Amino acid sequence: QVQLVESGGGLVQAGGSLRLSCAASGSIFSINAMGWYRQAPGKQRELVARITSGGNTNYADSVKGRFTISRDNAKNTVYLQMNSLKPEDTGVYYCSAVSGIRAAITWGQGTQVTVSS
């Protein structure tokens, strides 16, 4: 099993920056990809950014050029650097991991990001 612990959320003004961290533990060798999702009030959870074990990344169109996903293999941690934040980036951000041959999905507990205008 994989466990995920997120940190780094908070309140920031529009135009500001935040960095989210997601530390993985447990069966980390089985992780195929990790990603960040977010859920705004009254909306469905949506993919923000994803990084595979091979280092390939993809982003939601709404965050391209502003957000960067990266990983530190030595620390088993994935980061989401968020710049030029907008009020519409507000939501609960969840870290996820896809692992094993059955592509099991693990979720973190979520961290709140609030961007004020």
C-alpha cells in the first residue's frame, strides 16, 4: 500500500505563489504516476497536473505556464509549484498516486488553497 501526506496549502492573494508537497511512503516502488487534483465547492474533482515514473508531465489547460509539477526521488516527494495564482484556483488540492499492475489509486487527505482577489 501507498500512503500520501500533503502539505503547503494556505491563503494567498491573487498573483501570489504557493508550493504544495506530497510525501509518499509504503510501497513506493510500485508507483507508476503521481498527480495533483483539485475540487472547488460545488464542482467535480479535476486533474491539475500529473507526472509519471518516467518523468513525463501533463497539465490542465487552465494551469499551463503557471504551475509546475516536479519530484524528488530521494525524498519520495512530489511538488506542485503554483505561480500567478487566481481566485479560480481556490479549492481543496489532493495528491494522488497510481500504483501496481491494477493501477490502484491512493488519495491524500487534501489541503486547502484559497486565493483572494
